[in-house]
Amino acid sequence: MWASTARPVRDAWLGAAVCAAVAVITALVDPTKPGRFPACPFRAATGFDCPGCGSLRALHELTHGHLTAAADYNLLLVAFLPCAAAVWLGVVTGRVRPMVLPKRGASTAVMVLIMWTVIRNLPVLEGVLAA
């Protein structure tokens, strides 16, 4: 139980500031140019895209207003951001109580990430969900 709402709201604003800083850096530095950001270790080791592959490029495209290009780089990120923004808004306004993700929620999140990794690496979808 939360004794006060000050800390969760402060943490939500701190998280928003960090996310804004990442968005600004990604907007200014084009991740499609080689050598700007480190390569994905999962992709380097396996040759497959991980759930996060394309996220920097997707965020770069979003910060420039290119929703379709962003979805092409990482559809899961584009779908996740409005959900995260809604939860953040709920915490800041006091309508949503921050809580620890229950085991079932954590298991579901892991399964979604695994399914997304498999789906985006299917040869049938190559070029459709390219990273």
C-alpha cells in the first residue's frame, strides 16, 4: 500500500524525463547510419532479430512523424508506446496506482516477446516486418 502518491508521481516524471532525453538523442542522431549505436548482440550471435531490433530506428522515425516507417522497423514498440503513455498518464493524474507486475503479467510479457521474436523472423514475412 502506498503511504503517499508523491513518490510514484515523482518517479513517473523522472521516467518521462529519461524517455524524453532518449527520444531527443535518437531524433538528433540517425541510427540508420553505421557506427552511431552499438550493434544488437543477439543479432550478431544468431543472425535473427531480437524483440528490440529496430527500436532505435523506429523511435527515430516516430520523432520525425513517420508512423508507417516506425511500424516497419518495430511494430511492437509502436503498439507499446501508447499503452505506456496511458499508464504513465494514469499514474501522474492519480487514476492508476503503480504496482509490481504480477507473475502472470510477467509470464505474459515474456510470451509476447518470444512470439514477436518468432513472428518477425519468419521468412514469409521478410520485408514486411523488416528491421
